[in-house]
Amino acid sequence: MDPLDLIIAGGVLAVGTFAFRFAGPVLKARFTVSPKAEKLMTRSAVVLLAALVAVAALTEGHEFAGYARPAGVLVGGVLAWRKAPFALVVVAAAAAAALLRLAGVP
């Protein structure tokens, strides 16, 4: 791929991202969304994020990732829910998965 093509593609993506981010506040005053629809959109975002976390935590390629990774994600999730500092959440989740793998758990 030509470096100029890469720069152009990056610029197009940057402009598109900015346009979407800018359109939200600008168009919010023109459109009204019912409270029920707004609540549904909020819940949909949470469900989508949970599905993404589940797929990333449970699969590797097309196969089950083993038990160590979901256990690490569970440890991190519990610590995040308990409002632990982010660095502690990441280190504890990685340590839990690493210790389980060191113990022979796949």
C-alpha cells in the first residue's frame, strides 16, 4: 500500500469521526427522543459492551479460551465493581490469570 493512500485513509477517518462526534450535540436540539427510547438505547449500549467482553473473555479464535482468562476477567470485574483503582484492576486480573496458568489451568 502506498504511504500516501494510508495518510489519505487516516485523514478521511479522522474527518468522519469528527463529523459524527460534532453531529451529536448539534442535532440533539433538533430531534427529540422519547424517554423510553433513550432508556432503551442506554440499555442497548450496556448489553453490547457486555457481549463484547464475553466474547473477548471466553473465546480465542473459534475455540474456548480456557478457564484462566475468564477467571481473570471475573477478578477484574469484581474489583472494578468495588471501585478499585484501574491499575489494581488490571494487575489483579492479569495476576489471577497468570497464577491459574502457572498452576496448570488452561
